Amino acid sequence: IEVLEWDKGMRNLLLIHLESLNYVNYQVNKNRFPTLQNWEKKSISFSKYFSTATSTLMMMSDLAYGGMLQNEPCDSICANLYKYFYKSSLLDDLIEKYMVKVIAYPKDESNDTSSCNLRHFIGYHVEVEEAESYELYLQNLDNCMTDKKPFAIWACNWSSNISYNYSLENVEQQSGLERWENGFVFLDQCVKDILNILEKKKLLKYTTIIFYGDHGDDIFSHGKHYGLTHAIEPYEALIHTPFWIYDSRLESKEINVLFDTTRVRE
């Protein structure tokens, strides 16, 4: 008999970040995403989902607060805000009853994440915790996903982003195309590793999982715009990203309705 130490009426929440993966690459290169393809078939898929930002951190902020206005008074990604628009984020609202964690790998050497934490880009009481190694990343997730208390965990593997490819093995010997391919292969393997933790602990049936592509920016496919790599037009391939929800209580299906990042909190 499976017994949880908390009310079964409460659901665990797991957000799985799919860095730089746009819908076109996902569909065209299916052989690189066996894990994701398998879970999409078991999920509710939103075929017309689009991201509201062309930056990973900005997109995460839009998701957390359910709107695009938290960063509007800010004139750069690292600037300190002088006022805030929202009173709380999704994670702030859950923290009283849930184990809330946002865990990322690899560590951001540019310190963008640290500076964004200082200005509460995903919540006033929650920050992104960066793991020094992939092993620690999985271990930290494993430690949080227990039956002791319901959890709300945001798992962010950023290795498929060209700026984070240094975390891949033998990166010095790889061409740009190889790094791109291997980054996505590693992303798929990471999803498999994370979900294996849930399955081994028999927590999958109590957990709602949201898979989402952040912005789909693919190795500067539309140019660098004088170094402003995210200050670009919302090309369809860039913002048309994967999004689906897995819940063991719900039947898989495709929903063909326009849907964006700011509505995920709903």
C-alpha cells in the first residue's frame, strides 16, 4: 500500500525547462529526442504555444509572475529595479505548503543569474540555485523529490544553449554543429534522468509535469544584431516552442489553441 505523508489531494509540480528548443527543430530531428517524443505522446500537447520573451531569464520571469511587466522598469538584464509590478510569483504562493526549489545546471559564469536573483526575477522568496556539476544537479533534484512534503520544483538544464556548451564533454574537439547536436541529445538524456528519479520513487502518479521550450533561439539563426542576441524580432521558428503537460489523471491529446508563457501560471 502506497502512503504519502501529505494529503493526496495536493499534487506535486515539476517544471522541466527545454533550453533553446524550438518546435521546428524538435519535430524535424526526432531521433535526437526519444525521451521527449515518448512523453509528448502521453501528455496534453499545446501545438500553438509561443514564448513571450527571447531570453531564457526573461521568459522564466514571465512564467513565474504570469505576466511580462515585472522587468519593464529595467533598462538592462542585470540592472537593479527601482519598483516591482507584481506582489507575488507562482513560487511565492506555493512556498508555504510546498517544498519549492529552482535548480539549474551548469553554473552561469557570466553572473546574469545571480544579478537576476537579486532583483527577484522569479519570486521574492525564491532564487535559482546553481549546481556545480551534473551529478550534483541530479542529486539536488533527488533530495527535493520526496514523499515527505509536496514539492514544486523547476529543473533547468541550460547546456543546449550555445553559451553553456562548455559543460559538454570534449567540447574543444567539437565543431559548432556537433556542439549543437550534442547539446540537444544531452537535454533529452537529462529529462530521462530526472523522470527516472520520479519513477523509482513511485511519485509519478502524484506529480503534474510541465515541459516547455523557453524561446527556441537557435545558434544565432537570425544574426547577432550587433551583439544584442535576444533583442530580435519574434520570428515564428524562434518563439514557436514545445509545450505539454503530463498528468496521470488526464488523457493525452493535442490542443490547437493559441497559448503563451504568461498563461502558464493560470
